[in-house]
Amino acid sequence: MSIFVIGDLHLSFGTNKPMDIFGVNWENHAEKIKQNWINKVNDNDLVILPGDFSWAMNLKDTYEDFKYLSSLPGKKLLLKGNHDYWWDTLTKMRNFLKENNFDNIDFIQNNYFEYENIIITGVRGWVLDNKEENEKIQKREKLRLEMILEKIKEEKGEDKEILVCMHYPPFTKDIMPKSEIDLTKVMEEYNVSTCVYGHLHGDSSSQAFEGERNNITYLLVSSDYLNFELKKIKEGD
């Protein structure tokens, strides 16, 4: 089983939110992703989508977007992004999938998944700046990450490879979080191997850090940054 990742699909099959207003590279982007996906992914593979999946405002309005996703090969794991206003409780979202027979999709929300000795979990993260209200949310996200990583340690031990996905970057080239809200320190403490994140588009992508830092590999996986092609992060056996 191989593991792929792509973020920020910004689908709008159920609402009028064309993405080509953000540039010609976004023209017909859902079809570009679909064709690349079909060419790369098998039914036993896993695809991680770290946020901003759909422009829908309510869960019921995501039907066409999930229908598109479910029709593609592989198991899919979704994380919440800042534009996923449709996101609801885990129970309600899973019931929605079950009612519509979207049985190859699940959600990362205060939980984790194990695939071939790799543990996958994540948190949304939040804006990095000096505003007090944003720092409060970052502290909450840090606590959530600490709690799930501690749970993984207790239930799975310390010999598992851990992949953390976030929607917001944990840091950028020009902004490092304060120590009390530093998600990177948490990941380092629990020996996370890889962190994938999205959110950054266009010119802002130049601020993304990619590569290894303190034994963690960081990857930006926004769909436009990847030229709407899925990125393989683990080769299947």
C-alpha cells in the first residue's frame, strides 16, 4: 500500500465557487486532480487530504464533492481546513458518509489511524501572528496534538513511525511560533517523522519550509503548489 497526499482541493460541485478566479492554473482543476489520481492510486492505497476540501457551507451540500471523492480509487482521510465550514461532529460526518455509501472515506479528528506500521494523525493548526485570539487557538491546537500523540504512545508504544498532517503550516520561513504554542516542539518530543501541511497558495508558497528540520521532514502539499498532482510519501510493498 502506497500513501499519497494532496491538500486544498477547494471543490465546489454543489455550490458556485469557481477557483479559476485565482489564476488560470486553477482552470478545470478538479479534472486535473482526477486524472492524475486515477493514473497513480490503487484501491488499496491511502490518500491524505489535509484541509479545505469543499466550499460547501453545510454538510448536506457536500454531497457532490464527496461523490467525486468517493468515486476515486483508494482510502481517503480528511482533515479540517479553515474553509471547511461544513465540518461537523465526527458522528454526524460518519453517518452522512454511511447514508450515502461513501465507504472509502474517513476523518482525522482527535483520533489516529494505523497503516502498515505507520501512525497517521493531525490537527488543523492556526494562524501564526501576534494576535492574542490567534495565540489562544494555537495553544488549543497544541494541546490537542499533545493529547493524541500521548495516546498513540500509550496504545502503540514508541517504535511506530508517526506522520502528522496539518492544514496550516506549523511555521514558515519568516514566522516561527512562540515557544508556548510551538507545534514543532511537540512533534519533536514524540519523534514524529513527517509533517505535511497545506493552506499556502500562489506567492505565499515561497514562505513554506520544506525539508528536514530537527529530524522531521516538512512538506507543503497544497494542490496548486503540487500542480494538482498527488504526492507519494510512502512506497507500497
